[in-house]
Amino acid sequence: MHTHSLPELAAGLREKKFSSRELTQHYLNRIAALDGDINAYVTVTPERALAQAAAADALIAAGKAGPLTGIPLGQKDIFCTKGVRTACGSKMLDSFVSPYDATIVEKLDAEGMVMLGKLNMDEFAMGSSNETSYYGPVKNPWDKTRVPGGSSGGSVACVAAGLAPIATATDTGGSIRQPAALTNLTGIKPTYGRVSRYGMIAFASSLDQAGVVARSAEDAAYVMQAMSGFDPKDSTSVDRPVDDLVSGLGHSIKGLTIGLPKEYFADGMAPGVRALVEQAIETLKGLGVRFKDISLPNSPLSVPTYYVVAPAEASSNLARFDGVRYGHRAEGAKSLGELYERSRGEGFGAEVQRRIMIGTYVLSHGYYDAYYLQAQKVRRLIYDDFKRAFADGIDLVLSPTATDVAFKFGDKSDDPVAMYLNDIYTIAANLAGIPAMSLPCGFVDGLPTGFQLMGNFFSEARMLNVAHQFQQATDFHKQWPTEFAS
Ligand code: GLN
């Protein structure tokens, strides 16, 4: 059952080949048998899941099912879930049980989806390997000596290993796309403002977006459709109708123009990855896509710009964790100052503390103009590069997603800069606010890699359609890590 696509699962439920309870139990059994080793889930919620499944079965029996009714999913543990611990990969929130649901949790519940549990992640979504999680690293199902990518490491590992058919994820600088590339999945980060951030624990508010990781663009389209839309509870959410992502999948892509930015194809990419991305370009040419060389001259500045903007926002967002209202509280502090210091010192891990210090520094008097203001100006230039390309008739931009296949545990964890450079191809889309996705394009020595599509604002439907057409012509996305296929 776990190798079925979402439309196949929906058909199976509708035709009573299996019930949602049976489907849910199948996944719960797999989690019990296989996740001990992978560590994708930090919390499994069998009772909640089986109750949701029973409700879904009743809807199906009454002929009131939608395309997602009764289908299980995993939720990244960054989304608040009422009555279920929401720890965000941090000791700080280890005992935090949210009193309310994030908007996307509410929306997916309302579609009749069944939440299997909460997924492991880098602490406060800061990381590219899932090694900063308080709950320990997640193993890559393709090679358990390697990282699954991050910060959505639990999300990708659970889908890649068949421990959920689909999962939610978030992307501040690449956390949906880089892990998707490293585990042979399709991951999409929509336009900033397309999906509500209400109830999604904030890392860098002007960059954070929720999306999904899936086994195909088609599966992703179904859940993105349900998650997207205006939310009055999020002032940055955009009041604009959602395109029909699912029926948008059938279009021909002949005559579309895709830009190849020379800065993204410079040195730095592993030769095996380059060859596969070039092969993907040839496949798209065969489908009638035209390619044009373009330049996004400021894109090499995106990593340094991000590492000013994101920590600045993080230092402000994380100021709320003071040991007073919720989260970890140090024992026996003798003054308020000591309570703050010790609660934060004990509750936050090393990477989070590093980001808070960088953020506080770049925002401090005397450095604000030199760093923060400067970074905001460069951010604008990066945005202008994309704007110019799209105004010049480029429909989408194509690039690699990650410089290489999954690396081994510990390879980069002692070198923050090497870790930060992981996101060299993904960060610009967050700084510009545009949608971007990653999809599988082959294997280097048995390890998967992917390529990235970036689009103009609100072009999710077009991007997903191009990905879908590519997936109709290729079968990379259908490959499973052997141990988890059966
Ligand atoms: N790897 C980047 C970071 O550590 C991006 C993380 C993300 O997208 N949440 O900040």
C-alpha cells in the first residue's frame, strides 16, 4: 500500500479496497517496525490517527470524501498541534503542548487527512543535515551512514522510507528542496505568503514558508492545493485565489522558455550531479522546452546575505523563549537575569546560540548599518535579478538543487561555513520570495540527486506542471531505497 500515489490511495479508499483505518494501521506498523533505526518521527500519535481514520471512513461511506480524505501524512514538528507536543527539534520546547492548531494543520484535518505524528527536524529549522536536532540525527533511507539533509530531515526520511505517503515541511533557505534532492523526493516551497505561517514556529519570518515533500509533483499538487490560501490570522498571507494546481498538471510544456543562470552552473557542483542536471535539461528539450542562458549577477551574494538577515530575524523571534511563559525553565535561579540566562543557555543548542549571537551582533548599534542594512540592500538586488529575468520572457529558472549527493554524518558538523554553503542554490528564492521546487533527476553511485525549478510569484501551477511532465517522461522519482520498498 505504501508504494501507491495519493490518487491511487484515494481510489483504493473510494472503491473500498481498504479502509482508512487499515491504511493508517499499515503505516503505524511500518513506523513501529522501521523508524527505530531512521528516527524520522519524534512523536507518533496512533490514537489521534485512528480516530481521524474512523471519521474519514464514515465520510467515505457517506459518499462525502474529497481527494485527500482518509490519507495519512506526517507533520513537521514546527507546526503547532493542539494537545500534541510541538518541540521544534529543541530541548527548549521538549515539554510544550500547543493549545491551538496551526492553520495548515486545521486545513489538512478539515480535508480528512490523518496525522500519523510529528517529524524530526533541525533545532528551530536551523541546519542542513538534521544533526542539530535535540532528538538526534535522522538517517537517510538511501544510505544510513549519511544525512537526509535538513532542516526537514524527518519529513523526507519518512516519505522516502514509506513511513507516510506525504509530509509537510518548511523552507527558510532550502529546507524543503535540499533534503528532497538528497532523498529522491519532490519538494515545493511556494511563493512567500501563499501558505499561512500562523502556528508555524518562526525562524526568520520574512523567509519562512511551508510546503510539502512528496513522491511526485502530482502528489505534491494535491496537498499544496489544500494548504494554500489567504489566512486573516497571518498578516503576511496574500489575499488572492489559489490556482487549480491539480487540473493544471495536464498542460503541454512545449514552447516554454527556461533560463539557465550561468552563476548556478559555475564551479562547485560535483561532476556526477552536473551530468545528471544536464541530462534533465536534455529531457526537457525533448518535451519542447526552450533554454536560454541568463545571468543572475547578484546570486553569489545570497549565502552571506542570508546569514545576516536570517540570524537577525531569528534573534528577535527567539527572544520570546525566556523561561517565563513557556518552554524550558532553569531550576533554582536567584534573579530574573539569571533565570533568562540559564533557561536560554540550557534550552538552546549550539547552532541556535550561534545564530542568536550573529543576529544580535548584526542588529546592534554601530553594526546595523554595516551589516543588516547592507544585507537588506543586497537582498533587493537579488530580487531585482529575478524580476528582470521574468520580465525578459523567462518562464522558469532551472539550476541544481544541491552541490552534491548526501554527505556522511559528521562530515560538516564541525565547520559551520561548509554546512551553510549547502544552500548556495536554494537561498536566493527565499530572499526573493519566489516559489521553487526540487525534483529527482538520477543517481550518483546509488545516491539520489535533484534539480531545482524557480518561478515567478504565484507560478506554482506552472512549476508543478513542468515537474509533472518531466516525471511522465522519466522514472527516477519511482525508485525506492531497496530496504524500504516491500
Ligand atoms: N540550512 C539553512 C539554515 O540552516 C536553511 C534552513 C531552512 O530552510 N529552514 O538556516
